[in-house]
Amino acid sequence: MAAFVIDGKVIAAKVRADVAADVARLKEQHGFVPGLAVVLVGEDPASKVYVRNKAQQTVECGMQSFEFKLAEDTPEEEVLELVRKLNADPAVNGILVQMPLPKHMDSNKVLELIDPLKDVDGFHPMNVGRLSIGERALAPCTPVGSVILARSFKDDLSGLNAVVVGRSNIVGKPMAQLLLRENCTVTIAHSRTKDLPDVVREADLVVAAIGKPEFVKGGWIKPGAIVIDVGINRVLKEDGKGKIVGDVEYAAAAQVAGAITPVPGGVGPMTIACLLKNTVEAALMQRG
Ligand code: GUN
């Protein structure tokens, strides 16, 4: 039987509607409007699109959006000074510095300067640590969105064998932490894992975040498994046109899985929705 297709666009719209309702309540009850600051350094075209979409959706949810666009050759110290200013600004509840930064900057130095309570990306070591010891923390948006998608199909993930393919700091590692919090039995697999197909075959829940087009084959998927595909890869079709595919061989996997996220239209739309959710969460944490 063909898998249930988990519609990320519909679920992201629901997350945004919940955020808008929370924002309206904060405004009505406390006269307070959360604000999100986004810092873009340079001219990377993909980053510019992300930043524009973030700003638009922030305003649509009723929040304040602050955008800072700096030239590619801005000195690192100027970016650090801007982060210090945003840390101190009470109108700013969330700070996101768009990655990648230009090569002459030390990304970790910039990210580690962000106030952990305003770190809506969940990249600061303080939030990474808090997440790993089960404390209240801001967690990275893509893994948070992936858990919401999995739970939209099966609310209780407790006891599932979850295999995360990929060990990045932005997706793989925090994903594993969030699935542990959902009481899954978690395996992190990666490019050096031995017998990867057999490891994936044990999974009731597969999260593919390895950044290689259609790397996880349909034949590796356990019948009935939930498949969350985090990959976004641009490939050339035979006719020379470009198309976007995930990290999972979708057509084959969809014949075997119980549920699967498409690419595009699965995890992608969840990332910004969860950033907005994190901004409200950050504002509430700052208010105590
Ligand atoms: N660049 C691409 N995605 C992201 C993201 O989620 N956060 C940041 N800071 N930069 C990105």
C-alpha cells in the first residue's frame, strides 16, 4: 500500500496559525509584541530568499521584524557589535544570523555571542547543552519541525526505533536529542556506518539528513516505517532542467513506508514556521 504523504505545507500553516494566536494573546493581555531580528551578511542568493521569507512570515504572524543587511566585506567586529546591540535591545526577542557567513568571519564566535535566551536557531552551546540534559531550551528549527511532522502521523513516538542518518550539528545531533526526549530508541548513522542499509531496515522512524540526493534507497525502508526526509538537493534531469529531490529515493520508499514527507513540501516549510514558534518561546522565557 502506498504511504500516507505528510503535507508539510498544511502542518506549517497550522504552526503559524498557533503562533499568530499566541502573539495576539500576548498583545491583548500584556501589550507586548515579540520581535525577531535577522542579520544577513553578503549577497548569497539563497540566503536572500530565506531572509525575505522569514521577514514576511514574521509580520504575517503579528510580530515585529528587524532586518540588518550588511555588505560582504563588513569587518567581523562590526557584526559582533551589532549582535551586542541586539542582545541589549528589549524589543528584540529572537536573533538569527544567517549562515553561511563570509569566509573572513569566525561563525562560532558570532553565534556564541548571541544571548542564549534570544538564540532562536538553537545553535548556542548553552542551548545545545540544555537540550542534551533535558532542560527547557531553544532547539534548532528543522529538527523541531521534523518531530512535529512525525507526530502528526503518530502522536506517541515512544518506544520506536529511530535511525537518524546524518550527524550534523544543525540537524542530525539535535534531531537525535529531540527523539530521545520523545522516548525513541535512537541510533545516529552516518557516512562511515557499517552496513547502513541493514541499520536503516531496523528503523520504525527514519530521518534522512545526509545531504546526498536519493541516498537512502526504497529497499532499505522497513514496511510501515515513518520516513522524514530533511534533504533538499538540486539535481539535473535528463532533459537538462533542474529539479529538487530529497535524501530519500521517494518513489520507491513511498511504496513501502507507512508515512513519508515529500520534497519539496515536507520538512522545508516547517523550518521558518518553527523559527516563529521559537521566537514566541524565547519571548516567554525572557519574561520569566
Ligand atoms: N542558513 C540556512 N538555513 C539556516 C538556518 O536555519 N539558520 C541560520 N542561521 N542560517 C541558515
